Amino acid sequence: MKKTAMVQLTTDERQQLQRLLAVGQAPTRQLTHARILLKADEGADGPAWPDTRIAEALDVAPITVGRVRQRYAAAGVASALAHRPPSATKPRRLDGEQEAQLVALACTTPPPGRERWSLRLLADKVVELQIVDTISHETVRQALKQTP
């Protein structure tokens, strides 16, 4: 894999990474990224391993090595070590009040001719009562599952 970013650690950065590895009290991903940076270091004291060799030695994908290099080049050691937050998070379909209304509805007696509430019946009733505009039975299931 072609190197897209150069890693040239300063003496302080190298010592910081070595201390982090010596203590070993950090998340595994952070320790792996520290090892990647130390092996990829192309400074005077660095081994300057190629990405494929680093990937094999640390049992990670070569693309991971490239991404750690890029993050180091863009924003430094702290960025390369930090876990990237998820980029796509979905907003909740029901807020707390709507969930409470759904749970209260599920605890009521079911409609005539039914022995119990089904997820689809609950979803239809929640829409009928105008608690939400639309809702799927799966969202109802997830909301009821998380309540104790």
C-alpha cells in the first residue's frame, strides 16, 4: 500500500507513546495505534516500517495503518490515538414522553376480541391516538424491550 502520510515523531511524542505502552492501562485500540505510530516513525530514531509489515506484525488491516498515519499527519498524536466517534447516528424515533405513553398503552387491556397487544396493534393505536405520525412495529418492540 502506498504511504499517504509521513509519520515523523518528535522525541517527546515517542516518549509519550512508549510510556503509554509501558503502563498498558489504555484501551486496546489506543495501544495498537501507539504501536503503529512507533513502527511507522520515519524520524531519525524510528524504524520506518512499511504499512504491510506493520499490519502483519500487529495483526491489523493495512488500511488501518494508513488511517492512523493520515490522522497523525492531519492533527497529531492525540488525534491518531483517540477513538473516532460514530459518524452516522440516528435520532431517536420516540422521546421520553412518547415512550411513556406507549408503555402505558401496552399495560392497558387489549382491544375487544384480542387476548393481548401485538406490536402491530400497538403501533397502529399509537398512530391513531396521534402520539406519533408514523411508527413501525419494530420501533415499538425496541422501545418496549428497553423498559424494565
